[in-house]
Amino acid sequence: MPEFLTVRELAELLRIKERKVYDLAASGAVPCAKVTGKLLFPEDEVRAWIAGGRSGPAPERPAPPPVFLGSHDPLLEWALRQSGAGLATLFDGSGAGLRRFLRGEGLAAGLHLPGPGGRWNIPAVEAEAARTDAVLIAFARRQRGLILRPGMAKGTRGLEALPDLWIAPRPETTGSEKLFATLLAEAGLDPARLMRTGTAQSEEDAVFAVKHEEADTTFGLEALARTHGLDFLPLAEERFDLLVDRRAAFEPPLQALFEVMRSEAFRAHAAQLAGYDVREAGTVRWNA
């Protein structure tokens, strides 16, 4: 099967008419993406969505491996090191991290997936992880915007300047690219008019592209802009949360991480990085 299903392929999988598929997509009931005017449906997320509608007890989920998945975050990376949790990391974006978490490939995933009404992450996990034994824990609110080379922010007109700049994009399944697409739509900007470099697979890669003048700008974190001495124009505040396997949450590795998140050192380091609000760190935002 392809990684993404077409309208016809999804209709065949669900044994429904194609018109019904369009209705499901329009209502947001089924995970989908719109690319060059076509609807595409990520197969892993669709199958998880189908499994979420199953009646009866959920099958026993094996213990996940000691891997932290999802989106990269500088403060989270620091906290994991400080905790001594000994967890491996596989940071390849929020969308990929959520799919991997649902497949049991890790015990937690960092997410920043925009949802309607500013309900960050909750709509995505409600739709796809409702039947997993998981909990969503607040980590930080983060400032995200345009990162530019030194001196370029002066006189830059925010999003209106983008058609004249080369942009280092992120993969379409990442939370940053989903939010960027939303902001472009709200500003009435046609994504097809933008000049894009090669896709940066990580937040750091995108920032390095700007720093080394391979791109004029990227849509990234204030923390990374300040760390690398680059200009920053704030555009949005987002939530970065941790989707955690409930059983693993009570085991030593994640308990060590949570202890760091409660510490004064954590708050001090967040202030040094800039662009973070960690007052809600450790609070439960959603329960499966």
C-alpha cells in the first residue's frame, strides 16, 4: 500500500462512496492533507483512526522501547540529558512521531500539532490515540516565527515579504509546516508563489540553512534563532506537549524527566534559551 491513500483508495478501503470520503475530509473526521488541490490520506493515521472506532476491549499493548519520538525541541533535549534517563531519541517531526507512537515504537512523543480553536495537539490525539493507554502532558509554550540572517529583520514586513525570500521548508507532516500553511492561508498568500530551498529534515537543519546563507529565512523557534545569533520575527505562540505511554510514565526514565521539569534549573534554562513559557510544564492536558 502507498504511504498516502487517494480518495478512491480510501473509499475502497472503507467500502463507501467517494462522495462520503469528501464529507469525512471536510468535517475533519478522517486524517487528511490537501496537496496541489488533491486530498491525500496518510495510511498509518487512517488505520489508527479505524482502529479507534473498534468496540470491545482494546488489545494488550506490549511495552514500548525506551525511545523518545516526535518533534525536536532544544529544551526537551537538554532536559533529557539532565535527567540521565538513558532514552534514545528519534526526532522526525510531530506527524511521524505520532504515527510511530501509535505503532508502539516509543514510550513518548513530542508534539506541536495545530488544531481548530487554538486547541493544540488535543484534537489530533483525541482522533488517533483515544483507544491507547496514553496521556498528554504539557511541556512548554513556544514562540515561533520567521528566522532571518542578521540585519534582515529590519524593514521586513512579516509574511508579506515571503514572496521575495528563499525559504527553507520543513516536511509537510511536521507541526511547524502545518502551522506555517495555516498562517499563509490566513494572510491570503499563495504557497505556490514562494521560493523554497531543499526540505530541511530538522529544526536545526533549517536554521543552519539560514545561518550559512543557503536560505533567507525559515519558520522556526525563537530559541534556535537566539542561539545562532539570527534575527527573529514572532508570528505565533504554540504548545509543545508530550504524549506519553501511561505505564511508562511511572517508570524511572520518565519519572526522572518529570523531576527535571519541576526543577528551578529547568525554568532557568528555559529563560536563557528565550521564547519559552514553562509555567504549565508537567500538567495533564488530556487523558485517553
